[in-house]
Amino acid sequence: MGDVNVWTNRLIGRDRELAALGSLLDEAVVDGATLLLTGEPGVGKTALLVAAAEMATAAGFAVIRGGGVEYETDVSFAGLHQLVGPLSDDLRRLPRSSRVAMEAALGIGPAPERPALERTAPERLAVLNAALAVFRQAASRSPLLILIDDLHWLDRASGAAVGFVGRRLRGSRIGLLGAMRPGVGGFFERAGLPEYEVAPLSEADAMGLLARQFVHLPTRVLRRVADEAQGNPLALLEFAASAGGPRDGGQRRTTVASGMSREVRTLYDVRIERLPEPTRRLLLLAALDGSGDLGVLAAASEPGGLDDLGPAERDHLIVVDDRAGELRFRHPMIKSVVVERSTHDERREAHLRLAERFSDQPERRGHHLAEAAFAPDEEIAAAVEDGAHRTLQRGDVVGAISRLLRAADLSPNPTDRSRRLADAAYVGAHSAGQLDSASELLHDARRRDPTLGETLRAAAATAYLLLNSDGDAETTHRLLTVAIESALGEPDQDRDGLAEGLYTLVLVCHYAGRTDYWVPLHDAMRRLGATASADVRLLAETFADPVTAPNRALSELDDQIEQLRNTEDDALIIRTAIAGFYADRLPGCREALLRVIRDGREGGAVGTAIMALHMLAFGELSTGRWDEAQRLAAEGTAICEERGYRLYAWAGRYGIALVAGNRGEREACQDICQAMIEWAMPRQLGRLADFAHHALAQAALGAGDFEECYAHAIAISPPGTFRSHSLQALWTALDLMDAAVHTGRDDEARAHAYAMRRADLGRLSPRFALITAAAGAMVASDDEAPVLFGEALALPRIEEWPFELARVQLAYGERLRRLRRTRDARSQLAAARDGFERLGALPWARRAATELGATGATRQRVNGGGASLTLQEREVALLAATGMTNREIAAKLFVSPRTVSAHLYRIFPKLGITSRAALRDALNTVPSDTAH
């Protein structure tokens, strides 16, 4: 960038920093770039931002500026508003859904209609994506530089947005340059973003700066100033400007971060004190507002408006840009000093003026009223609560909790205070993953109002906490049903509260695994009729018992899943995925669940992300991506353990146990399941026991232990029936059939095949159509069985369920071998073996290989050596022969270590060897796999 040399002359001692800024701009034009400047107060970060802005402008960039405001950290998206405000034309060009989300977040459009305390942040991810989209739109005309000072003072929601954008600039023409102090904390997460530390000036450069700015001062004074300032540019200029700097003879040495900072603050305090009182009041309004908007300042100021800003501008404390309509403090420290030296009454008056100005913005109005309050006041508490609802609608879960707590503090009535604490607990437990703090809030609320437990909101929050922390199904069910019954009897029903209470009841009933627990839920849905929440109604009809789900509900579910591609509403995504969990609809929810997970990883709703991680794990499991399923389940379980979600952790371990058991890690599977049963039984959590029996049944089946499999399968549901609301019975239907056939329980097998057909499971999904058809074939006569198996394997879309497909091929091959149709049996058994090996399901692969061997299948041998190898088997064998480990081979071939293990399992018998040491001698050039 050509302007680097110009700025090198203007910013003494900053050649390296300016070169870094030039490189940032060069990279941004080509492929997007981000850089964070870090350094102590006064070291020159803001000056470098100004230099970058001028360099960028000269290079043809558009430049937008923003910054964190110390007194606005609890105003959601305040920082983002500064950045998006100048891009109104680009915002209008966004797709409607993105534009609406952004306008709602910035308070320049209506928020979407949602329940007042929806448990997730419905628009947060939409806002993050919209922010990125509007910046990319702006950069389509010319390169764009985004400058953000004081990143550490950004509000939580804006900090998340800036971090989100900064990590996704590749492929754009956007540069993001921010500045922040080290060790201050704040909400901005800088992990993974490139940083550049701005160091103090060298002694020579410090003297050069002073000599240029203060030519009238003697050298001895300049040296004393340089010695005191320790290379901090702000201190150099302020000390020198104050009559030659601190007059202590150099006896005092201070640090940049502490003592010197106090010295500079003292100098600013003196200058501000000299200002006329009307000017100081205007500066206080500007500091407490934080937006820098001259229009806001004019509207909130006294008669005479902005004329009184002149003295501060002439003293170089502020910069007033009439064209841009903004006021900027020359350094953040000036703003802090303005506020710190004001009196309580002065601050209160300023906040009241600003609250009046923001009468149309609930969050800002509530914020300023709360800051002006000196005693509990219901009017102010209600205003703050109104702001909390808007904050939640805009996607800032933690910000909403903070506002609800402030509203509770301002509530003069104990009942109102307790209600607001309960609401904060509910949001914290369901969305923010704050089980411990939510529990404390509820305890505090009940202590202040013993009748609180009777309210539906408090009951829902309490039930959620009890269920997840203690797994107490009986207490949570009784608590919820009493509260719901009471709410249903009220003439003015709390519809939103009922929706949340019923949703929580669905979770309780599911984990309890008892049919009688569902009765109050279905009764409540019947009484509510058409007024019931659509989301909860769908859960009650499809998730509660898919066997009885009406076709209308399944069709509505499919329509809702189709709509997920156009929504960022976490609540809708999670509830829809739950509704489709046992009806095999998870694959259709995959992309939407990934968005929820990404939101959680970016600092969004943790509780929601946990559920998304576990559901996506089971979706990946069903479609054959077992490595990814195991990774997702482990990630979700780790978060549960960290956050205290003891119950939800078992859902993740269930997925881990299924993969482990089917891959031959039977001991690991048994350990998980035994611990699960021991935890579940005292708490009457029947669903967890079913989880364990399901995983143990499949582990036993893969190992050929058919009796044990049968025992676990019927522990879930007896043969010939599907017990009401017995969800794992659907997933173990084929297990029970397989075990019954292999143990000679023909009557039980026929009864269960009939029950599957009578329940019409095939209407649920292609997978259930496949296993229902296969069950009929397994108990059919020898004449009918091949035809029925053939029809099962001809069903559409069954390849989407590779594990079940391989199992049906195995069952078909076993039957054909017993019918002495050897050649046909080999075809099915080889396909089954290959399918299991691709999944890494080694016990199942061994079952198929044993059956295949029993058909007399052999493999061609060449030169009297080993059998034929496939191309990938030969690659694996050659690498293994060099001494490489399975993990090293996997990395080289871009496969998983389990896939390598599966290949070696096949290679050894093909080559007639039993160890890796024999590979080198056994390998010969061999053709592809051939059985005859």
C-alpha cells in the first residue's frame, strides 16, 4: 500500500506496525483477512486504526468504524449497530429473512412474534449470518475495511457477531482490524484470530516524538518525560503537554498499566474540570449513551443543543464530525474520566434524559431507567423486563437473563421479584446451560415467595433442573402435572407458559419410559384442542408413540422438516428433530442441526446445542457415518459432564455404546450400559434401561450370542406386540426377530413379524419398510422366503440405511445357504460382509464371513501365495508391511483407523498369515477378489 511511507513519517517508531497493516490490506483485497492489535492503554492502537483507515481509503477501500463502549456492555448488538448502520442500502438488498433478522436485532424493525420466554435464542444465528452477508454485500462494490476499537468493551451479542465474521472472511474482499487491551476480559472471544502486539516506543523513538511535538521544551525536560512515560505515546504527549511532565525529579518509576495510567487520568481530570458545566453535562450524556450519535445527543441535551461542545473540541478531548453526525472521544480514557468524576445525581439525570430519548427502544430505555433507579420501582422493573423479552427475541440469551435479574432486583413486590427470578432460571436452564445458577435463582425465588412453586413457569424450570441434575422423574412429573392442571383451569390461560410446561412434560415422560406418565399430557392436549402449541402437538403425536402417529401428523412433520432449511430458529429446529427422532426423520434435519451446533460452539445456547449434538450423532449412526456419530456423541457428553447435565449425558453415552458394541468393543459397551442401568433404576428412568438393553442386544447379536440378545430385546417389549410408548421396541424389532429365528423360537418370531406388519411400520420410513418386509421373509416358507427377501431388497431408498441393509443381506444369505442355493447365498453374504466392513462392524463382518466360508467360497491364489486382494487392501498391506501403524496408514490413505483394521482383518486370512510380520513375504501381485 502506497500510503505506508506517508504514515511512517507521521507515526514515529511504527514502521513494523504500519507494514503489518499494509499486509492486512493486501491480503484482504485478495482473500479476506483479520488482525487484532493488542497492547496497553495509550500505546497507540487507536492511532494505528486511524492510519489503517486512511491507508485503506487511499487504496480504494470503503471503511466502517465501530467500537466497544464501557457503559453499554449490556445493550445487545449495540456494537454491531455501529457497523451495520452505515450499510443501510446493503441491508435492504439482503434476502428478506436475513434482513428481517438483522433489523429486529438492531431495533430498527419489528421482532418476530415468539413466546415471551422462548427457551432458545431463535434469531441469534440468523443475525450472525446476516451480519456476514451484509458485509459481503458491501464488499461486492469495493473492498471493505471494518475497524473496531476497544473490542474488550463490546456487548456480548456484538462480540459474538464480530468473532463470527472475523473467522469467516476467506473468499471475501473484507479486512477486519480490531484493537483491544490484554487481560481486561470482556465478551469478545479472540481465540483462533491472528494478533499483533503493539509494543511501547523505544527510547530513541520516544525522544523523536517529543522533539517533534514539543520543540519549545528543553532536552532535559524531554528526557525526564521520556523516562517517566516508558515509551507509551499517550503518556509522552500528555506529560509533556502538562508543563514539562511530572515534577518529581524522576524518583518515581511506574508501570504502563498502573501508575502511569493514573497519571494520565489525573491530567485528563484537570482538563475536564476546567470545562464549562454545560459542556461537562454534554460529555456525560455522550459517554453514557456510547453511540456517538449527534442526533441522540441533541435530543437528550438541554436547550441550546450541541453548541456547548466547543470547549471540549478545542481542548482536543473530542472530535465532532458533522458530516457523519457523530462524536468521538479522542481516547477511551477520556470517556472513563468524564463518568468517574461526575456525581450520582448528574449521572441519574443523564440516564433519565436518555431513557426519555429511547422511549421507542425497550432495551435502551430499560437500561437507562435501571441505571437511574435508586430504589425498587415496579414501573422501572416492568420496563427492564420488557427489554429482557426483546433481548431474548434478538438472540442474546445471557443478556436476557441479566436483564431479568435486574428487573427482579428492582421489583418492590416479592411475588413479582420471584416470578422474574423464576423466568431467569427457566431461560438459564433451557438455553444457556447454566443449571447451577438456575438452581440458585429458583431457591432464592422460593425463599422470597413460598407460593412460587405453584406457578407454571417455576414448575417448568424446577422440573427441568430436577430432571437433568438429579434424574428425579417421579417428582418432576408430579410437579408439572399439578401446575399444568392448575393453568388449564384458569380463565385467562398462559398459552406460552403452557407450551413450555407441556414441552418439559414431554421430556419427562420420555425419559421415565412409563405409559401412565403420558396420560396427563395427552389429556391436556385434548383439552387445549386447536389452541395447543403446534410444536408440542406434533411432539405428542409423533415422538410420544410413532406406531400410533396419524399419517396427517407425519405429513405435517415432513412439511416442517422441509421448512428447516429456511429457518435459524433453534427452538423450531430442536423440537422438529425430536418429533422425527424415532420416525427416522433425523437425516432430513442434519443441516439445520449443524447450524444449531455451530451456534452453540460460537457461544450461543449450550443446552440446545447439547440436544442437537446427540440427535445429529444418532442421525449419523443411522446413515452409516459411525466415526462421526461417535465423535458428536462424545462432544455432547463432554459438555454435559462439564455443565452438570447428568441425564442428557446418558443419551450421548447410549450412542457411544451402540457404536462400540457393533464394532466389537463389547466390554466397553457393557461397562457403559451397566453404569447406565445402575443410575437409571433408583430414579425410575425406564428409557435409560431401554437404551442399555438395545445396545447390549446388538452387541450380543453381532457376536452370535443369540440367547443374550433375545433376553435384552424382550426386556424392552415382549414378542408379538409393541407396547404403548415403547420407543426402543421399534429400534430392536429386527434384533428380536434375528435372535428368535436363531434360537428356534419360531412362534415368537412369527408373532413379532405379524405385529410389525399389523402396526404398518413401513409407513414410517424406508428403513422400517425394509425391516418389516425382511421380518416377513425370515418367517416365511422356504418357497416364499427368497421372493419376499428379494422384494425387501428392491424397496426404494434402502441404501440410505447401510447397517440394516447389510443385516437383511446377511439374513437372506443365511437362508439361501440353508436352501443349498450356494451361488446366490455367496452373492448376498459377500455384499453383507463388505457392508459391515465399510462400517467397521467387525463382529458382524465375521458372522457374514463365517457364513460365506460355509458356502465353500474360496479365493484365487497366485504363484502358490496369498489370495487376491482388492486395490485398497493391497495398499493397506504394502504400507503395513513397512511397519506403519494403523493410524499412520489411515492418515496416508484418508480413511479411519477402524477401516484399516477391517482391511487387515480380511487380508490376513486371504494371504494365509496370522501376523503383520509375515506380510512382506506373503505379498505378491494378485488380482481382484474373486469367489467361485
